Amino acid sequence: MNKNILNTMEIIRNLTNIANKIRTENNIPLSQALLNFSYGSVENKNIFHLFEDEIKLLAEAINIYDLSYDFNINNYELYNSNKPTDGWLCSNNGKYWVCLDPNIPDWLSSVYKDRKANRIKMKKRKDKGLFK
């Protein structure tokens, strides 16, 4: 297998783990979509580049809400100096950092609540034997 693909997937796994750690520490369930994120390298020696399809894969893995538009690559900065600070939740693993925007508008919160209610309703129906 191509070494570049393996390296890229390792970076995406690292970034996903950092994002999940942020969610866990801040009681934000993975099922609650967020609107924005940022990522980068802690040190210049770890600078990397993700292509658009790889950024979309990362966004899906950490549940960034898809507004049916192409992600603006400029929103995902690669260098520590561009790390967001105002209200964003950030963490790193010593090599990479991830920041999540915890601001959840009412409409996005209601999407989460509706999906959660639907999952509960479907589980009850399944438990009653109405689904296999």
C-alpha cells in the first residue's frame, strides 16, 4: 500500500482522537454535530497538508455538520500561529492540535434532539419486536 496514504490516515486518526477527547472532556456527544473545526501541527517539523477529500473525511469522522456545500479549505489552518482562541475548545497530542467551535445554534441543537428522539423511538419499537 502507498506509504503516503498510510501516513495520511495516521494523521487523520490522530486528529480524530484529539477531537473525540475534546468532546468527551466537554460533554459534547459525538452525535451532536458542530459547525466548525481547525487543526494543525504543534511544531513546524510536523507540518502536513490534507487534501479536500481528506478534510471531508475528517469532518465526517468528528461530526462537523454538512451544509451541502464544499468545505472552505481556508477555514482549516495548518500552522499553530493560526490556532483559534476565542471560545474554541482546543487540545493536542504533542504533535498535532485540533480546535472545535462549541457554539451550537438553536437550529443545530434541535437537529440533534430530533435525531436522538427518533433513535429512542426506533429502539423502543425494535425492543417490542416491531423491527428485526
